[in-house]
Amino acid sequence: MSYERAITDARARLERAVAPPWVNLEAAGRWSGAAPEVARVRRGLAVLASLAAAVVMAADAAISHSLGAPILAMLALPVLVLVLAAIAISRGAVMAQLFARASWWMYLVVGVMWSLAPAETLPAGGSLLAVCTGFALIASGGLGTARADARGAFDPVAFRGVILLVMVLAVAQSQLLLLVVGMRTEAGMPISLAPLSGLAIANIAAVAGLFRLRLWGVLALPLVAIASIVLAGTGSVTLGAGVRAVVIVLAAAQVLLPLPLLRALRRGAGPVARRQELPTRGPAIAVAVAMFAAIVAGLLGSSLPP
């Protein structure tokens, strides 16, 4: 019997088969129809959380302006980024999804660092920012990033999840570096303008190459990350202790995560790597831990005398 004949016979037997009495086909149909509704609700919650984070940053900008802070423009930038993230999560493009998640990750980190700041900086605001952006990340999960949602726009043969995660971290790091450069420049503070801007731009260029599945993008991103670790770790660029630690951690992740991908360029990828999607469980745990730490730090910082 030929292969085609065997498939045809199997389909015919399946069509003639009678479902057991305990199988509720009507309920199964309702469940399959409810999945898009669940996705819309989760996406809507992520949008609301991102807009709430934008409100937190807008309130901080207004308070800072009333106190005479010299960095009003750069305090308004996070509001714009978080609003754009709320818009991006509703779009189908994979790059828009990555931008939204990178923005939330970046401002989750900013919220944690803010919650650890002295009492006069209102650390409770950092807790609110971390909760809002963390909730947006958890609510969005992997929505819009799956291979089926991409419609062929981004379809690597293997390690799709690793590549997506590395690109999110790289864009988040670039946003953080550019925000630091802008704030210190506007405030007239000393800043390593050329190397920090160069790292951010090189990261974005490498992400563009990786998104287009170019070999130079696969190789460039870890190299830029290594340069970031060296410059930040040796103190060759002007960064605060907290930002320096975050840059080193993000860059180290961008070096370590692609190692299986680089190894597979020579040995090939297995079936698990070929089915890989953006991981959600591990990042969700990390987000929950960061949110809890920000809440505790914000409460303790707000209760301490200035």
C-alpha cells in the first residue's frame, strides 16, 4: 500500500468514527472560540498597565518640574515610550511586540532602582512603576510573538525563543543607555557620550541584523555585549553603580543565551530547538521577584526618615 493510500484510508476511518458519549464536542467548540477572547483581555490588561506606568512617570515629571529639575525633556520621554508600548502591543508586527516588552523590562528595572533610592525621591513611585510594567509583562506573556502570529515575518529554523529573548534584552539595554545619556546630557553632568551612544546604536544595528536572520547579526550582538561588559566593568564609561550592574547583567545574558545557537551553526539543531518559542515561565518568575522586591523596598524607603 502506498503512503498516500494509507493516509486517505486513515482519514476516511476517522471521519466515520463516532465520538464516545463522554466527549462534549459543544464544550470543546466553546473553548476553542474563547481563546481569542482571553487573548484580547490579556492584551487589554497589558495596555492599561502600560498606560498606568506612563501616568506614574508623568506624575514624577510634573513633581520634578515643580521642584526645578533640569531634565524635564528626558523625564517626559519615558511617558512617550510607555504610551508607544501600549500601542505596539496591539499591533501584529513582531518588532512592535519586541519593542513593547523591551520597554516594560527596561522600566521595570528603572522602577526597582527607583524603589531603592533615598526617601526624598519618593521610592513608592518606583514600586508603582515596577508593579505596572511587571503586570504588563505578565499579562502579555507570549501574545503576538508565536510563530503562528508572525505569519512568516520572523521564522528562523531553530532557537526562535532564544533569539526573541536576546533581542528584547538588547533593545532594553539600548533604551537604558540612551536614557542615561539623555538625562546626564540635559542636566549638564559629565557623561561618556560617544561610547555609551555607540554601544546603544551598535546594539540596535545588531538586533536589526539578527531579526533579518543575518549571520553578522548573530555574531555582532554577543560582541557588542562583551564590549558593554568590559566598558562598564572597568569603569571606562560614566555610569552609576546601579545602572552599571544592570548593564553588565543584561550584556552577560546576551553573551550566554546565544551559545546554543552558535554551537548549532556547526552541529545542527534538535527538534526541541526547532519548536522553540519565546519563554514565558522563567521571565514571569523573574518579573514577580522584581515586583516584590520593588514593593518591599518602596515601603521601607518611604517609612524611613529623609
